[in-house]
Amino acid sequence: MAAVNAELRFEHVSFSYGTVPALRDVSFSLAPGERAALLGRNGAGKSTVLRLVTGLVHPAEGTVSVGDWDTRGRAPESLARRVGSVFQHADQQLFARSLRDDVAFGPRALGLAAAEIARRVDTALAALELTAHAAEHPYDLPPAFRKLAALAGALALEPAVLVLDEPTAGLDRPLRARVARALADSAAAGVVVLVATHDLAFAAEVLERSLVLDRGRVAWDAPLAALLTSSERLAPLGLAPPAGAALSAALDLPGRPVRERDVAHALARVAAARGPV
Amino acid sequence: MARLTLERVSFWYPAMGRPALRDVSLAAAPGEVIALVGNVGAGASTLLLVAADLAPRVVGGKIEGRVNFRGRGKGEGGRGIVLPTPWTQLSGMAFTVWDEVAFGPANLGWPRERIAGAVDRSLAALDIGTLAARDPATLSGGELQRVVVAGIVAMEPALLLLDEPTAELDPEGAGLVWRLVRALAGDGCSIVVATSDLDALPEVADRVVWMEDGVVRRIGAPALLAEESVCEAGLATTVADVWRTARLGAPYPLTVAQAERRWRQ
Ligand SMILES: Nc1ncnc2c1ncn2[C@@H]1O[C@H](COP(=O)(O)OP(=O)(O)O)[C@@H](O)[C@H]1O
Ligand SMILES: [Mg+2]
């Protein structure tokens, strides 16, 4: 799916908005196909990291690179050849007359041929099960569908790196499952997936690595499951275990699963072994 | 006497053939917290707009049935709504967060000391005292959501309508909002909240309203969120859903604490 595979790399990145420091000495790198959650309190700097990846802002110190491209000196339009993004409040950013036209906007701006644009738009709409809504006006649909359409627009760029800010806010379970499937498919095709989110249940379903920011610094960088199974690690970072992981811990389920389906399976197995509950 | 009453309300958005609400009846008593749950498009947001007197008055469209709101009287907080789009709710008139939160109370014509007290309490309740001097236009998404909630709460509304108030909040922020909801209800405020944070509801809601396709399917205690039909609709709490997936038999526990008790029996 991705036109190229590329690593996303932050090297000693600092950034301030005027006098407000937002990021301090942030370093990490994500390999093609890696799926990472970007976590932390409100104001910790998550959206700023994503803005740096898309070239909306540039580091004051350090380097952000996407494959062999340094983002410095590149505008968002140029980076859009490698980076797809959906920001908070993306449902407000649609402006075309149909969902289809909105999804086509990015590929068109890349200057692709009409047939290639059509192929990508069809694929992206199908990935989020939006095909039936393609002809509808975005503002006749609930905000949650507009959010999915914005994600479809990012997928249609067929980027090497996909960065998403709170993609599940305001989404119900069925729609969250659609986003989860689309992200898993992208990662399987080699796309770097980086998701800023407070929805740890969603993160547990699709993401594997966790990067936690605390007042602009990387305070944790390790497998997500290791974080979710430890209240002692979560609490100081301002995080709380999602209900599935909390249940798994409270009942002391073997292996401490964190995904809801895995928790249910473990529960069923233990219950079968010990008789009726 | 109910603070908010909807009697057989149907509502159509402009140029829409199908009604977004159909024959909805609901009453909210003083001090009551009512949670609206449903899948996307079920009508919860529309019900809040109708209760806030924004639909059809501001958004247009057509309404049938009766909506009645009894406030506390002139110069007192009436009904306040927090929309799911916080950035559309800034006054655009304030250069600091403090002034932004003071904007609503000032419009109620309160004396200056009362305004100052209400603003400071509201900022403290949402733990954003440190943002008081910041320009609201430069806040992060979650910070902005807290500021908007603070601005509405500072008006001491008699009826508080909340649409996904915790969507962009971190767990501490979400906890603050839910505790604030309970505290305001304790002071007699009626609260109607549409939320997809189903796991929070057993602690927060007095009653849960399940909406589907513009219709009220069921109204009941939070235990509703562990019933079979609600599970099937994807609206159960995580614990109920996991218990059911594990085929451990109904009634499903609602919360981790309930599950733990059942497990140890
Ligand atoms: N445009 C801006 N101007 C000034 N400060 C900003 C701006 N955007 C964000 N900030 C500040 O930068 C810090 C990090 O914000 P952000 O990256 O949005 O955090 P998060 O996404 O983790 O909630 C916060 O203190 C926030 O208030
Ligand atoms: Mg953010």
C-alpha cells in the first residue's frame, strides 16, 4: 500500500510556542510497520509531536526525519507525499460537496492521474466502510462519520507514515472497530502508525508500542502491554488502566491479558477449570 | 416538579425527510443525572440541542410535541450546553482563559465579586487555575475542553447539557468532570449527558436512556448497561461485555468491583 517504506525518527527535538515550552529533548524512532501509541496528560505535547511530523511546525533544536527526508525546510504539502495525518477536530476540516471529493482532495493535490486517484479513493472508502456514503454531503453526516472520512483522506495518500490525533474521540464501538481494522491493515503494509490518544482500550486493541510524554519529555518508551498491566507505572504518568486490563488484574487472570477479547478468553478458560461462577 | 420535560417530541433537521427524534418523552428532576447512550446517529446530540432550545430555534428544522424548562428565575443560570466541538464555543471576546470563563457570568449581570468567585471555583474544579492568564486560542484540545466546561459551569446552570464532555480529556480530566457532575447534581442542578464513556456511568448516572434511530428504546438504572439487548447493541460496559463474551452467564456484572465480588463467591 505505502508507496515507500520509511522510518520516522526524532533526534533530540525541542520545541516551544513562543515562551511556552512544549517538547524537550525528545528522541525516538519508529520502523516501517510499527504501531505506536503516543500517550500523556492534556498539554503533555502529543499534538505538538504530530505537528512536527507533518511539517506544520519545525523543531527549534534537533531533527525530525521521515526516511531520508529531513522535515526542516519542507512544507506540509511536500511532506504529504510521505505523511498522512488526521488532527483533532478533523471533522471540521471537510469542505467538498461529497465525501468522495473530500477523500480525493489529497491525492489530487499530489498531482496523480485520474485513474490512480479513483483507485485510491475507492480503496480508502472501502477500508473504512464508507462506500455507501460516498455521494453524501459531509455535513449531512454525523461528525463521527466526517472523522472517518478525514482518515480515509489520509489513507488515500498511501503514506509511509500515518499520524492520528485522538481518532476515536466521539466514536461508538462499531466505528472504533473500523478504525482499528484500517490501522492494522496499514501497518501490515509497512506504514508507520503513530496515534495520540486517551483511549487506552482502543490502543490495547491495535497498538503495540507506547511512548508516554510527561511535560514535554519522553517518560516511557516500551511495549504497551507492559504499561497497561502495571498501575504503579500508569498512575504517575496520569494514566489509568482501561476496564479490560483492570478486570484482568483484579481477577489475577493468567498472563494478565489487556485486549478485551483476550481477557474474555482467559476468563472463560479459568472459569471452565474451576466450575460454574 | 421536573426541571426539564420533553413530551412526545419529534424533530426534523432542515431538508431531512426522516425525523432525527421520534416521539421522545423524558423528564429530568432537580439533582438528577441522566445519561444518553446510543450508537452514532441515534439522536442523543439532537435531544440535547432540543433541550437547550437551540433546535429548531438556531439550527432550523421543525419540531412537534412539547419541551418545558423551569429555571431558577431571572439573573440565575438557566440551561447551559457543552457542545462536542469546544473550539466553536469560545466567545472570541476574551484574551485570557480567566476572562473567557467570566464571559457567561458577566452576561448574567452578576456583581463583580460573585463573578470572580464563580470563575475561580470553576477553574479550580477543572484544575486549570494555571491556565488563567493564557490566550484561549493557543490551548491544546483537552485544555480547551476543560475551559469550555468551566465557562458553562461558572454560570451555575439549573440544567446542564453535556455532549461528550470527556472525549478529549485525559483520565484525570475525565475524573474531574464526572466528580463535578455529581457535585452539581448534589446542589440541585439537573444534568443530561450524552457520552460514549459507558464505563463511567455506573458511578455517575442515576438513569440511563438508550436511544436508537431517534427513538428512546429503554430508560432505566445503570444496570441497564449489562442487559442482553444493550450488549447486543454494543452499548454495555466493558466488564459486562467481556463477561458475556466469556459466556459466564447473566446477569453480567457492570463494573470491575462487581465482577470481583462475583468471582470470589
Ligand atoms: N498554538 C499554541 N500556542 C501556544 N501554546 C500552545 C499552542 N499549542 C499548544 N500549546 C501548548 O503547548 C503544550 C503542549 O500542547 P499539545 O502538544 O497540544 O499537548 P497535548 O496534545 O499532549 O494535549 C501545552 O502547554 C499547550 O498549552
Ligand atoms: Mg492534543
